[in-house]
Amino acid sequence: MQREGWIGVRPYRRAKEIHVAPTLTVFPAPDVEGARLAQEIVGLGTTVGYDCRIETEYSLRTGMRAQLCDAVAVYDLTTDGTIVGAYRALSALYTFFDHVLLVSRTPLPLNLLPARAGGAPPYPYPAKQLPDGSPVRFPQFSLSGAPSDEWIGDGNHSLLTWLQHQLRDLIANPTAPRLPREPSFDPLWPYSDDVRGIVADLGSPVAWRRESEDSVFLSYRGARYEAALQLASRAESEGIAGAGRKHIRVVSPSEFAMERELMSAGRRWMVISYLRMLIFNAPEFWIYQTEDYLGSWWTLAELVLAGVAVSKGEEGLLQPPRLRVYDPSADQVHADDGMLVRMGKRVRTRVEYLSGLARPGVSSPTLDPLGRQKRPTRLPLKVGGRRDWEAFWNLLLIDRRTIGESSPPYASTVKAFLDGLGEMVPFDERYIAAASASDGIAWARDGTRLRVAKFVPRMLFTVPSSVHPEREILRLLPTFYALP
């Protein structure tokens, strides 16, 4: 029994005692390998101390039952983009619960927001090379306490090792109260006082929780990835002059977006929303100072987001990260020397509004998780000269600086950041698809010539709906890469 716990990032208290059973429900992927993995998860969970069950009825009802009544819910979301399986049981509440564990033998959809990351291989696994022949550089993982830069799929090694750590932690430290299971079979249970009470108490998604005080978000150019990893390793083991020992979050060059990837405005703003979350959660924001730092729209975006956080912090709305600069030539960290992007409330609100248009966690196109809001009918800024949602999601953009056009570095201003999208070269997705299937040559309306290649597709997820069962749950997203 327990009277308090956590939902998202807010404490949860109820006067009524709620019994917590150490139960675990597994939603397997609907194939032979999925059935085999489900048995392995049951064996692992039983060893740790859970009473395990396998659920093959994929519905919002069974998903809500597992999320609200069990100590742990495990979803095997392995898919090739055409098999939906456990995604149909993934209630929109999943982002708020620390005990909902998402695992997969394939990369997860771009807009999923697990409370606990690490249960699936990173995009573009299992590819080892980008279309231009350069190696794929995956983010580092920490499995069994030993750092590794490779996802080990054989025998589901990485997946099960990660899951074992989570299950041991959750059985020792239950994170939220559980509702009794028996009433969940009543047709009106989703509208009961208990369920409505939990929904009413939802705070922010767990992934938005502030990191420990020794955590740092590192903003750097992708070409410096190896140097950034070395910096992170030394910061954790030895410490850096002017900063001491830190845990540095290094976003890998392919984790959210590849620099030479043709991406729509919608996908770019979705990545911006992810970066916003990471930057706002980190107590410190470090700039890896190089001459080409402002030669990328992405690093400018990170700098602007740090400025948004500082602006909000000045009004007492949040605790902003401390901005610092890492000088690789001196191998030391010093205070920000004027790189902070200053902005007023009106400009800040515009950036915040735009970053919310494609917020990860629930649906694409974006939908409010509980149906309380409607998206705007007209875009607040032009994309390729258009203001419609079709352009927002399907008109592909590439930064002119990325493809070698002689353009000066971006100015460190919000205006340069917002104008940057309009200055990118737009291509119709269908035209790029046709070009990649033929000679690989694409021409923009302004005469820009581009060599393109098709790459491993990404996916987008839309939360299932009992009211609209015909809604598309998974959407394969063709991915195109600009060749040098």
C-alpha cells in the first residue's frame, strides 16, 4: 500500500489507499521473434520478482489497464513500419509514467518520448554507413556499467541488459500508485473517479525532469563529434579546468537529424522541441567554441533555445542553465563571453509557440494528448513560400551552408534563426523521391543542383484513438540525404 508517489515530474497524493501489486504486463511484437522476446522478458521479470503476464490484445483499454494497474508495463515496439502491433495499446498517458518501458529491436519512431530512454537501438541501426560512405556514429550507451558505442542485437543483449537495470530499479523504488485491476474490466472504468483523478493530476512528461546538478548539455558542430566524446569522457573521469567533473550529454550527429538530411519544417521543429527539452533540463549549457560554430542552423537553434531558457529564468518561470564556453585550444571552460542570445518576451513567446507545433510524445501531425486543443488552421510562418500544413510536413528543406554554398555564418539572433528556414532550399518530397530513384540529380526552382540518395526511413507515431479507429498509427517517413 502507498499513499504517494510520482506521476511525471509532480508528486501524487491521494487520501484513499491504493494497493500496489508487483505485476508486469508485456505487450509483445506480433511475430515469432516478438513471442520469443516476450518469453525472455517474462523470465527476466520473474527472476527480478514480478508476477508477469503477456497481453496480446492490443487496444487502448488493455494499454490503460497495464499503465494504471500494473507495477510495470513493457511494450515491444519492434516494427518495419507496416506492422502496428503493440502501438495500438500505447495510451497517450505513457509519457507521464516512469514505469512504462518501451523496448524495440528496431529504432523507435522519431516522435516517441519514452520516460526512460535506452531500450531500443538508435537510428539508423543496423546501417553502418551513410549514403556518402562515411561511418554512422551512434550515441554512447552505458550497459552493465561499461560504456559502449555499439548496440548489440545478438541475443537481444543490449535490450535485455537495459531492461534488467530498469526492472531492478522499479521493484526497489516503485514510482507511482497503481489502481486495482478488477474494476478496469467495467466498460465505464476509463470515466471512473480513480482514472479521472489520475488524469487530472498529470504534470509534465517524465522526460522533462531536470537533470542532476553535474549535468551539461554540449552544443557543438557535428564534425567535432569525436572530440566532443573525448571531452565528455574526460569530464566524467578527470574533470575539466574551470568546471570540474561533469556528466555531458552529447547528441550524436544522426540521433535526431543528420546535417545533410533533407527535412521538412515539421520535422525540424520536432527536433527543436527535443533539443529544448534537453537544454531546459540541464543545469549547464556549454558551447564547444570553434570557428564554424555558427555555420549551422542547428547550433544556432541550440543557442537560441538557451537564450529562451535564460529569458524565462529572468522572469522566475524556470531555473535556466548556466551558459559557459569550452575553449579547446586552452582545454578549459570559462563564463559566457557575449554569445548569449538576448530576447524580449514577445520574441521568446513566438519561438516557444513554433517549437510546440510538432512537440514529440503523442502524435504527428501534432495533437493535444487529451484532446483539449486544436492545432491552428494556418501556419504562423511561411515554409517555401507557403503557409499550409502540407508544406509544413512534406516540403523538404536543406541548409545552403550544408551543401557548400558560400554563405556567411549565421548571426547569433532570433531573427537569423527564424529567417534561416525561409532561406533554405525547398524541394517537393515526391520530386526528390523520383530523383533518388533515377540519376540522383535534383534541381530547385532557383537553379540549385543537388545530388540525393534515399536512406533508412524514419517513422512517426500517432496515438491510437477509440473514437477514430481508422487513424493511421505509424507513418513511414522517406529519408533523403544530400550527397557531397
